[in-house]
Amino acid sequence: QVQLVESGGGLVQPGGSLRLSCAASGSAFSIYYMSWYRQAPGKERELVAAITGGGNTNYADSVKGRFTISRDNARNTVYLQMNSLKPEDTAVYYCKCDYGLAYRFETWGQGTQVTVSS
């Protein structure tokens, strides 16, 4: 089973930047479908960004132009670069991995808190 370890959350002022990292176990990382979700207090978990093994990406409308998802297959790591952060970006951010034949399996990271506040 794939395991994920996230890092990089914290407190940042509005307009600031953070980079989240998610390291995955497993020998087939290059074909895993990786994504970032977030969950704010009292709200449902929502997709932020996703990236295929080939590097194709998609983003939530609310973060387009501000966030960038990328991956380093040599390091088994996916990143979320977050720029121009807003208070409404405050949430717990989760890394998710879909893997296996037809992506039948999924696993989640433990979550990392991002707080945007002055």
C-alpha cells in the first residue's frame, strides 16, 4: 500500500507563499495520479489541483493562476506551490494518491494545516 507524508504547511500573511510537499512510497510513483484537496472548518473537502503521471494538470477555479502543482518522479514527491494566498485559502490540505489498475486504490496523507492571516 502506498503511504504519503506531507509537509510544508504553516502560518502565512495574505499575499504570501507556501510550498507543500507530499512524499510517496512505492516503486511506481511515475504512474500514480496525484492530487491535493483541502478542507476548511465546516466545509466539505474539495479538490484543489491534480496531476497525471504524464504531467497533465487541472485546478479548481478558485486557485487558478495562483497555485501550481508539480511532481518530481525521481524523488517520489508531488508539490503544491501556493502564491498570492488569501484568508479563504485557510484549510487543512491533504495529498491523495490514486494507483493500481484503473486507479482502483486510493490513499490519503495525514493533512497539513495552512493558515492565511495577518
